[in-house]
Amino acid sequence: MRISSFSGFLSYVRKALRSPATFGRMALVMVAVALPTVWLSGVGAAAQDQGQQAGQAAEQTLVWTADNSYTAYKSAPTTATAGLVTIVFETNASTGNTFGMTHTLTFDDDSPGYNHDVNINIMASPFDTSGGRHEVQVNLTPGTYRYYCEIPGHAGMVGELVVTSPEPTDTTPPQVSASVSGEQNADGDYVSSASVTVSATDAESGVDTVEYALDGGEFQAYTAPVPVNQVGEHTVRYRAADKAGNTSEVQSVTFTVVAPQPKDTTPPTVSADVSGTKDTDGDYVESATVTISATDAESGVDTVEYALDGGEFQAYTAPVPVNQVGEHTVRYRATDKAGNTSDVATTGFTVVAAPPPAETPLTVTASSRCLGTSVYVAVTAVNDGDVPATVALTTPYGTKTVADVAPGKQAYQSFNARATQIGAGEVTVTGTSSIDGEKVTTPYEAAYSAISCG
């Protein structure tokens, strides 16, 4: 039989394996060991040329080694990350191959369940032109690759390489912020000192470093809140970097530290004012409103409190209305921001019910009567007041106004209904007089009965 190539030789050997009469297993092993070096180095070079097409800058290197054993590789990787990879296959004295045995590193390209997108078939021998060490570059994709040695009798040299997707690349810088704390005055400045706290977060690779710089100084590592107690305006710049090397933009916070003011030992000045409608006795008619005012020229007013009629003190936030009839007492006080509280002051007042409205008093009567066959409605209004009154008599049958009806006197009018009978009805009488300088008008009504004169 003529064998013109190494692949032809392998085909021949596979057939021989299926014919024990032709070759024994030991004979096959010996043939594999003694295989001509010129074939081995040629195939290895072809595999290396193929791998070089994948590129020159691999991100990973995976190494397989073989020794005198034909049942297992001496070493082999089990995992890798998808991407450009340099694959090294070495078998020589340095890896323990002292017999001059030939091995291959072949990637399975047809078995179900494995990746078939990489064509690797490296043959190596300690006596080939590369000294038994070969490299190729390939692109691995996520999944599982099966590899084995293709030399007959080396069936135990087989394994799997699991390739996973690369971790996502973090390109987002951390988020960083700063807060200033301390005692502040009314202008928002910090009294005596301030403390600057810098916070940073990174949801991907995580925060690596946080730095700050005070008032134009150099950046330095931030490890704890930064105290600033020098009087004046200050600026703190800050930034953070994550573990992927991304650095946030420099941000800043500006604030002012002022010296403490002299200690305030004077309590606020506080006063109360009562307002409302008063009667001639000075009492408040129906309701009164208490307004409390407080001032403090040093630390400033902090709280104002009041207590109504012996009740508990409570916060004063708006004028206090008091509408219950009777005598009332409001106590009040104020406290400044230094903790000084004024003496309790008191204001008293009386709320009285509103007097009944002024009126022009009249006694009004109405009656129906017959004069022959005609019906008349008679209306009488007696002035019960102390001053003259103008009286207006109004009926369905006419109106009559009588001016200046003296106290105790009456206004009278009989109205002809111009009918022989009428039903029951009402008349309206209005009295108008001047009481305490004010014009007072009071209406009255009086009923008359039905009558028939025919």
C-alpha cells in the first residue's frame, strides 16, 4: 500500500485498528512512537500558520503539555474567557517526554453538543523542528470545546474546555457627593468649625479611592470627615475613582466659618396686644384677639409661648382668638436661641355678649269691620319708645305714613276694602326713629280676620 501523506497514514492506521489480525495494539503504539519527524513538524507548522490568521495580540494564553503517557495529557486548562487566545502545546524533555513520543492536540469538529468553530490539529514531537513546542492564536466563543490526541492508541488523552463570556467592562465613573455639617448662624455660616463628609458609590466595579483638596491644596486620600475650623471662606474639591480606573469629575462645595459671637445672657423682650370691638365699659364685644410679639437683639428669638386662663403653655404661632364670654387671662413668654427665657407676663380682659339690636318699639293691632255693607281694615300703631317715630301703615288696600308720632301716641288709619267681604290677612307696620344718633327702623306685622258685610 502506498501512503502519500500523514492524513493518509492516519486513515490507514484507523483501518488497521479494526483488523487485529493485521496489527496488534502494541505494534500500533510503537509505530506512533517512531513516526517520521518530517511529517509531524509539517502538520504542526500548518496548524501554527492557521492560528496566526486570528491576530497577533491574544488576551489569554492556554497551555497543554504531554509527557511519556498516552492515557492523559500531563496538564490542560479547563476554563477560559471568550476572545482572542494563544494556545500552546508542548511535549519534550522539559514536560517529561523522555521517550520521544509523538502527540497531537486536536479540537473535535463534529461531535454533538460542542463548539465547532475552531479548527486546531497540532502535532508535536520532541524531535520536530520546533522542539516539541507549538503556538496558535484563535478566537474562542462561549460554550464547551472537546479536545483529544489523534494518535492511535492515545484515546485516553481527551478533555473539555469550558469558555465563558467576558465580564462587562466598567466605563462609568463613581457618583460622588459632599455634605457640610456643623452649627450654623442665621446667615447660614458655620460657627467655630464645619465638617465635610464625602460619599461615593459605584454600582459596577466598586469604589477604589476617594480624594479631597482643601482651599486649593493638593488632592489627598479621604478616609474620614474633614474638620475645618479656620475662620473664613473655604472650598473643598473632591473626586472618586473606581476599580476599573474611571475617575469622576472634580466637584466642589463652598462654605464659610465664622467666629462665635459673645455669649448671650439677655432674655427676649416680649409683649401682648388685645384687639377687638369694645363697649363703653372697655369690654370686648363677642370676641377678642391676643397678638404676642417678641424680639431679641443678640442670638434671636427661638420660641414664643402662651397659656390661656390657667392652661398649659403652648407654642404661639398666630394671634389667639378668644370668644367665650367672661373674664380671661393670657400668660406669655419667649426664649432666645441662647436658651434665655423671659419672665412670664400677663394680660387680662373681659369678653361680653353683644347687646340686642336697637329698635323702634311699637304696639300694632289690626282688625276688620263693617261700615254698612263695606268692609274696612283698621290699623293702629302706638309709639312705645322715648323719642318720636315715623310710622308707615301698609295693607293690601292702601298705605299711610304718619310722621313724628310722639311717645305714647298712636298712628291710626282705616282702609276701605271696597268689598262686602274679605278673607283673613296681615298688615305691615314700620317704625323709624333716631336712637343714640343712629336711624333705627323696625318692622312689625299684625293679622286681621275674615269678615262679610253683605
